[in-house]
Amino acid sequence: ILAQAGCEVLGPVATVEEALAMIAGLQASCAVVDANLDGEFTTAVVDSLAEHGIASGVLSGYDKAALPAGLQRLPFLQKPVSSSELLQLVARLSHTGNGTAP
């Protein structure tokens, strides 16, 4: 979906460790991160993205209220998501520049 819309897609990654390794040196306007990778919440990933100035949003099969506070503060989509919802999230993140919820 994202690649067809002209976005550069990096990944997928299976673990938080892989995601953190990918962020080093990453030049991106935004990132969409699954809330859980291999049984671990991705709070460290979104924190690292923020430290690198990359806006992020969260996708999850979990209800937003079940997520750690570090993930709840970000724009959120609950799975399953439609193509238009995902593209709207990416557009929003690309324009806000910081990923924090307005």
C-alpha cells in the first residue's frame, strides 16, 4: 500500500532490537510502528525515532488503552486498517514533523 503510494518502505523488522539498529543513520520523514514486535512493546523504538527527529505513529491489534503510555501518546490506528486510513496517518505524520498527538 505504502510503496504503491510512493513511500519508501524500510523493513519489515521482527524485533525491537532490529528496529533500533535500523534507526541509526535513518533519514525519514516518518515511521509507522507496530506496537508489539516479538512480544515486546515498541516504546524504545518510538522514543529512538523521536530522538532522531522522526515522527511516528502506532499500529496495533491491541486497544489503545492497553498500550504503555509512551505508545498511547502517538497517533494510533487499530488493526485491521484500511488503505486510506494508513495513507492518512502517513500524510499526517509527514506534515506534523514530530509525531505527537495534536
